[in-house]
Amino acid sequence: MVRVHLYSKEDCHLCDVAITTIERVQAKHPFEFVITKLTEQSPRYKDFSEKVPVVFVEGEQTFLYRVNEKQLLEKIKYFEAEH
């Protein structure tokens, strides 16, 4: 199953919008969805603290700030076809 990983942080409106968008796609087409809320103690905090939400599909950075439903579904199907 394809894995979609979103990095977010507290009080992030764009993160909330991205989660809603990803969950809408997931309702139509199943995949694993992981959310990591960054804190100052998080290993990736320096990388993404000012760049959230950031979304990875199968470890590949796919979206920054905004998630496009159609593009997300296409990316998921692309990785499904590979495996």
C-alpha cells in the first residue's frame, strides 16, 4: 500500500486544509496516511519548521504548502503501478 506522509505543526491552517484534502482522496482511493506534528524536538524540525505542510508520497517530496487532489491521486497510482 502506498504511503502518504504529511509533516505539520500546531496552529497551522494550511496543514488542516492539506489533511482534509488528503483524507478526501483517501476516502475514494485507499492508501496509508501518516501525520507527523513537528515540535522543536522533532528530528526533521530544522528541515520543515517553516515549510509546512510538506507531503511525501513513498518518501518523495510531492507537495509543499498546498495539496492538489488530482495530482495526489495520480502520484499514488503511479507508485501503485511500480509495485
